Amino acid sequence: MDHIATVQDAVTAFADFMEPTDAELDAIETEMPVILADIELLDAHIATLDRTTTEMDERRIRRARRRALAARVDLVNTFGPGVVA
């Protein structure tokens, strides 16, 4: 029988270096409204993948698209054009 040795030390040896920095976490927090709006837009599109879209689906997609755009506009107006990719 072969024994399987753990590689926990090798895997977690660099864990401190792999964590996001405070600046990266702040950037994520700053962009969170845009991220959430994009998720809502994706959810609206995913909901219509396997069926014919209805008027309500189209409204939901349009509403989600407007929210995503508004979130980007707010972020750019607050922090400048270099923030949103």
C-alpha cells in the first residue's frame, strides 16, 4: 500500500504572499456597485437562455443594462476615467 503524504506545508508556504493587499481590497470595494450591477445583468440574460424572451424579460434586461451603465457612470464621475475598465 502506498502512503499519500500531505503537501499542506508546500501549498500554504506562500499563502501570506497570495492574499490581496489592502489597496486591492479597497479597489474591489470601490467597484462593488459595478460588479453587482453586472451580475444582475448577467442573471437577466441567463434567465432567458433556454426560452423565448417575454416582454417582462426584455424589461428586466433593459433595466439591468441601465443600472450597470449608471453604476459605471457614477464610478467614473466619482473617481475619474482610469477606474473602470
